[in-house]
Amino acid sequence: MKVAFVVFTLFLCSEGCPRIISRSEWGGQRSKCTSYLKPPMTYAVIHHTEGNRCFSTSTCSAQMRNVQSYHMKNRKWCDIGYSFLVGEDGNVYEGRGWKTLGAHTLNYNSVGYGICFLGNFTGVAPGTKALNAAQQLIKCAVSKGMLKSNYILKGHRQLGSTKCPGNTLYNIIKKWPHWQ
Ligand SMILES: [Zn+2]
């Protein structure tokens, strides 16, 4: 029993992964996606939703449901487009996750994860908790073998004609490891 407990504890605490709020926890609709990734991925691509910011698990969960509904109903996608989203409550929210092909960055969906900050960060920076959670998620992805150890970090605007992830957030991620 003691060994089992230790293994269980190591599993929970391994890899320094942030808390990831599951789809059922945020009230997500069932994914209709049928295309999958073959990790490890080469790219981590940073986005913002350009929508409302959120600072609590309940309001971020509501934002997740809004974004998913917009992507599924209006854009007719099989699920919320991003792999993971990050709230200013300091939590990561599961989008398509590690294994499902995303719809976040044209031409890069099969080679990268889309990590999206909930909010509009054109003129204001995300809070420290959100910035830390996103960086922790990237490290976690490497330690789980989902992202190559020599991964490339990009802002969405570097890979397509968009201002995403907003000027302020973009200037922040340019200082993060592996940005090029
Ligand atoms: Zn974007």
C-alpha cells in the first residue's frame, strides 16, 4: 500500500504540470473531432481569444463554454479550436488536449499546440498567474514527451495574417525560452 501511495503521489506531482481543468469540469460539449496528432509536436503557438478576461474558475469556465459554442456553432468546427486555454485564475483549461488535431493556426495545426489566453491582451498584459500557468504547461508538455525538447515558440501573428496574441502579450512571449 505504501508503494502504491508513493507511486500515486509521484504521478500526481510529476513533471511540474499545472492544474488542467478538464472538459467535464468546465462543462464542455462533447468533441466531434476525428483527427489526431502524433506527438511530439514541434511548435507551441500562443494566442488570445480577444474576448473577455476572467479571474475565477467559474467565470473562466463560462468563457470556455462561450468560445467552444462560437467555434462549434458559428464556425462549424468539431470542437473549440485551441489545444489548451489559460485563465487569469491561474488554471489551464483543456481544449482539444494533447492528442487531438486543433484548429488554431492555419498550416501548423498538425505540428503544434495552440495555447490561448482567455482575454484581449492588445493593450494590457495577462496577470502573472496566467503567464506562469502557460509557461508551466509548456514545460509540462516537454516532460510528458508531447512537445520536442527543442520546440519552437511562436506568436500566432508570426505564422498568419493576424494581430493575435495582441501587442502586449506578444512582447512578453518574445522574451520566453525557445521563442524565435
Ligand atoms: Zn490566434
